[in-house]
Amino acid sequence: MIRTLLFSTLPLVASSSLVAQGDPAKPTFAPLVELKAGGESITEMMYPSPVLHDIDRDGIRELVIGDIFGHIRVGEPADTATTWSKLTKVHANDEILRLNNW
């Protein structure tokens, strides 16, 4: 079984079915849908790298996105499989976490 997110820079989209169906040699996915966080398209970040991960260990996968500037943002799931709450930057020791990309 193949599990993946399909994404591009403008607009950020994913298959509405993240699990490939049918023949593994020729997987098919549901039509693409735009990803949204806080009611807005996820397009303002340069080179976003989205992943679904249970970052707070509550049994629910959050949307985690890193960007070219080294910031990591997290959104909680909202109404549908492709919408999340407004993205917030991850903090460590009361400071915004920033990873050096260079």
C-alpha cells in the first residue's frame, strides 16, 4: 500500500484519498483538493514541505509544515481531511523554533 502527499507550491494540493487504490504497479488516487489551514489556502510559505504526524501524542495527526526559512508550523485537524486550524509556529524554550536550512 502506498501512502503519500502530493504537493506543489501554488496552490498546495493533496489527493483527497491519501491511500493509493487498485493495482500497486499503477496506483490511482482521488482527485486533488487544495489544502487549507485557518480557512485559507496554504500558499504563503515558500517551498512548503507538509507531513501528517501526531506531534503532541494525542492520537490525532496534525499537519506539520516546514518552510525555506527554517520555521516549522503546526495545524490541528478541522472539519475535513484537507482542512486544519490556523498554523502556529513551533516554540522551544519560549522561543520560535528555527532550523538552519543552509
